[in-house]
Amino acid sequence: MRNVTWRAILIGLILIPINSYLLIQMECVYYVAHSTLFSLFFNVLLMVLVLLVVNIPLRRLSADMAFKQGELLTIYIMLCQASALAGHSMMQILPPTMAGAFGLATPENEWKELFWRYIPHWLAVNDERAVDGYIAKRLTGESTLYTAQHIEAWLTPVMVWAAFICVLMFVMICFNVIVRKQWIDRERLSYPIVQLPFEITNRTSRLFKNKLMWLGFSIVGVMTFVNGLNFFFPSVPSLRVAPYNLGELFSGRPWNAVGYTPLTFRPFLIGLVFLIPLDISFSCWFFFVLWKAQQIFESALGWRARPLLSEQAAGAHISLFFIAIWIGRRHLSQVFKAALKPAMRGGKHDDSAELLDYRIAVWGLICGIGLILLFCWKAGMSLWAAGAFFALYLMTEIGITRIRAEVGSPFHDLHFAGPEILMIGAVGTRKIGPRNLTIMSLFWFLSRMHYSDVMPHQLEGFKLADRARMDNRWVFGVILIATVVGTFAAFWAILHSGYRHSNVVLQFFGREPFARLQQWLTLPASTDMAGLGFFLYGILFGIFLMFMRVRFLWWSLHPAGYAVSSTWSMRTFWTQFIVAWLIKWLILKYGGVKAYRKAVPFFFGIILGEFVVGGFWALLSIVVKKPIYTFTAWW
């Protein structure tokens, strides 16, 4: 059963820094092919496909030399953890934040007078030449990380933040261990995102011999290849489909409140949405239309416009936390009993098959949260503020993890709806205080958006291990190792690239949280009763949807669809949900489940076609030092 080998772990460790470097080059330096904006990382899938190609000659030499499925999935799981950590909504934001407070301060913005005194020296970089070479670019042109002065300036903050991130990831792992059995074995959630990685690594699968798969691959692959050629040879016709904004059709009130509503085309998203359960994909686009109708209704009443209704969106996501806790309440009760009393093997609370003993998982969760609060207290936060911030953050994370397990949504970004927004809306900035507001701004990498959150990838790693019958205890160790190595690899790749390239993306991430903090301190905000009301409404409406779903069999609307529909990415890619839902509905209606199963490889091919050929052009962007767009840009 133990098909997690040291060979696979070693290869994963070698690939993590390479993967992190390439990811930062694509997403930060050349700003192309944003892999970590979506739930299935094409960069990781490409590396696994390369190993599958290497497997062909290895298998001919000796069957023992070829990579087994457990080994390939071990590498996949490790690279997913590292990619999520280095992703667009995680550590890509942290180093610019660490340098931005001091590096981007000017006499005009008065950051020095406003909040410098509240930032501990061990959490930020204040060496003038170090921050200038990385983010400000005032005194020097191209710089380098590899000087004694720069390394010394970054060493302490990097080590402290790395320890914090590893503890936070451990807390998430512990919670995933606690709910794994409930969500995988008892509720049997679908985990659509893991289907393709499992199939391509399964030697008994006939996916690569399926003609429909190659048809889907060829159609999208040719389109992507032609678009790449158009970059080098403008005479080659482009097959891009430009977005068309339906909002431009409405110019008068209240209809113009519909805002930006584009028609877009991204084939791989259609392939991913096709894997989502039919009722949930319907819920996603139905509630998106409902959000637009809500904006029009509010405009008709003359209410103040609330872009994206962020508080309501946060409530929708947190409602899934409460739903998950309620559904699994008996299991959670058993887990906490097992934590207090050792489980007998084969008994009611036997946890011998789990990745971690329940006692260790529960106490690890409690101690980890305690360490996070201690970190915040030492940084200068009040315990009540730190507790509220991370309670809201972890509830959101658990809600998103539930969405990925049950829905497999291609994205779950939830822009600008972090705990600090909800806390300010509840009590205002004055009651929170400048010191708490300053330290919360340093957590901008956690709360700005939720594209590449690590927690869902941890649980999907557990699901892959379960399907492939891998040794759970080894998988737990693999995820821990990948977390530690991936954290430092991400720091290195981001700092190396930041010093080497003058990067407006890094400057934007570094300026954003402190410009917002400047506004809070100079123009204090009071309690936002409307925002608080929308937040509570989002929670209650999500719970209501689940109540109706449990109570009435004919009720098909799902709270996870309600949460997904509120995201910024849904506004851009809503048409993919309608197209995929309609195709799947027609197949099931006129061909049944058998026809659906036959069609799945075609949609796998669509995903692989864009990932493989688009990934080739993305890597070539690094070589030619210029972004090559093969489809319309993601925004």
C-alpha cells in the first residue's frame, strides 16, 4: 500500500524551486498565463505530463524503473502545495508588503508619520538600499538579491513570516484531517478537480487511447497554437474571441447598474465546469443572474452602489462553514471524544487509517491557533482583534475548501471581502485602533483575494491518496515537507525576480494595503450597518438554501453555487457555466449517464489542449522575454 517513495519525494523537492521560479516569471514578471488564478494548476499538470513521457522509455527498460501512480501523485500533490503558496493570492503579495511600507513611503503620503511606529522591525524590511533595489527602484536600476546587505535585511523577516505561514498551513492540515472521513467517506463529495490528475496518472485508464479526448485536444490545441503563431507572424490569422460587454447595451437607469457583463470564451473552463454536478453548475449561473438583478433593483430604489456586494459574498462563503459544521456535527463530536480518549483499534473512534491521530490533529489545531494569536500579540495586535480576524479568515477558508470539495469550481477569488473589511464594517476604524489596522494590513496576502488558497489543495491531496490507496501517513508527511520547502522556494523566487526586474505588479501589491491604511487613519470609517446587514443576509440566505435542499427533493439550488456566483471571476466567465451546463443537460437528457461518461474524455481533451499548448507558449514567453497571449487575457 505504501506507494509514496523516497524517489518521488526527492524529485518533488527538486522540482519545487524550479516550479516556483517559472511560476513567478509567468505571473509576476511577464504577467501571462496566470495558472494559480484557477483551481487546476496547468504548470503542475504539465510537469506530471512530462514525467509520463519520461515513463515511456523507463517502462521499456524495466517495469520497476517506471513511475507508479502513487509516485506521480506524490509529485503532483507536492507541486500543488508549492504552487498555491507561490500563487497570485498568497506569497506573491507578501514580500512586496514587507518592503512596501518603508520602500514606497514619500513625504507626500506621510506614511512615516502615520504608521511606521506600529510596524515591528522583525516583520518588515526597512533597510533603504534593500527596499529600493527590490520595490522602489529610485536609486538603482537592475539590482540583485545576492549581496550581504540585502540578505541580512531580509533574513529575519523572511524566517519569521515563513514560521508563521508553516504554522497556519499546519492548522489547515489539522482541520482537513478532522473532516477528511466525513467529507470523503460519509458525504462522498465529488471533488471534480482531482478527476483529471487521477485519470492521467492511472495506468489502467484508457484516456490517452480515447479518440474523443484527442478530438477535444486537437480542436483547442490548434486554436491555441495558431494564436501563438500570430504573435510572431501577424499575417497568421488570430482565432481569439474578444469579450463582448453586454453592459454597454444598457445606458439608462436603473438598467445600467448591471455593469460590466462580458461574453467570453475559455475552452478549458468549459471543460472544468462540465465536471461540476448539474444542479450546482445551474445554481452558479442562476445566482449570478440574480446578483445582477439585485444590482438593478438597488439602483431603482436609489441605494448606494456596492461594487460586487463584497460583504454579502463573504457571508455566502462563511455560510458554507456553518453548513459543513452542522452536517458533520456527529463526526466532529466523535473526533473530539477521540482526542480526549485514545481510540481503540477497530473501535468506534478508530483513527488508525487517518493521516494523523485525531488527538494530535485536535491539539495541533488548538496549539496552532494559539501560536498564531501569540504571533499577532507580539506584533502589537490586541487579542480580541487577532481572534476576530483569524476566526473570520479560517471560516472563509473552510467555506472555500468545502466549495472545492463539493463543487470543484474553477475559481473562488472572493475579492476585497477579508476579515478587516467585515470588522471595520461592524465597529468602525476608531474602535479597532491604528496599531491593529497596521498589523492587519501586513496580512493583506491572506485577505486580498482567495485564488490560490492552499487549504483546498491539501484536502484534494487527501482525496487523491484515498482514490489511489496511498499510505495516508506518508501523504501527510509529504504535504508538510512540501509546505516548508515551498514556502522558502516562493520567498526566493519572488525576491530573486523582484530584484532582477523592475516590476509594476510588485509595486502595486506593495502600495495597495498601505494606501488603504492611510485612508483609514486619515479618514476614519464608522460602523457600516448596510454592509453588516448584507453580510448577515449572505450567511442566512446560504443556510436557507441548504435547509430547502435537505427538506425538499425538488429544490435544486445549492448554497455553494450562491457563493461561487458572487466572485469577481464569475463576472468574467459566467458564460462558460451556461454553455457547459446546457451541454451536460442535453447529454444527460437525451443520452443518459452512459452518454455523459463517454463525453467526459472529450472535455478532458479540451482542458489538456489549452494547458499543454498554452503552457508551451507561456514558457516560451520567459525565453523571449515577452508575454505571448494565446487567448484573450484572463481579465
